[in-house]
Amino acid sequence: MNHLFFIVSDGERAANAYNIGEVEQWCLTTLGHVKAISRQYSTEIWPHVEVLDAEVFNKEIHPLFRKAVYDGLGRSIT
């Protein structure tokens, strides 16, 4: 498990303020990579957005994955 430490107002370190498991960390890292790749290749992706919307970004896709791609493309979800 990863532990994040926060400095509280009196200068003491508060351990275990937020625990995150390995799977959750993997998910966050993967979504970060998806967002970065979408941003890096956005000029190549945009010409295919209509096809992606119809075939990939349908209701079956996880909303966090869709959000990561849309954020990378600078596109609003709504």
C-alpha cells in the first residue's frame, strides 16, 4: 500500500491520511497515461472522432476512461 503524508498545521506528520491500494494506483496511472497519449496525439485523433464516438465511446465504456480521453483532447463530455 502507498501512504501519503500530510503536514498538519502544528508541523506534525499525519500518517495514513489517505491509503490507496495497488489496483487503485494502477487505475489512476493508466488513466493518466491515456490522457497524456490523447493529448500528445490529438491532431491525429481528431479526424477520427466521429468514428470513435460511434464505435468506441458508447455507453459500454467506463466513464473515467472516456473522461481521460476527452480531457486529453480538450473536449467537453457533454
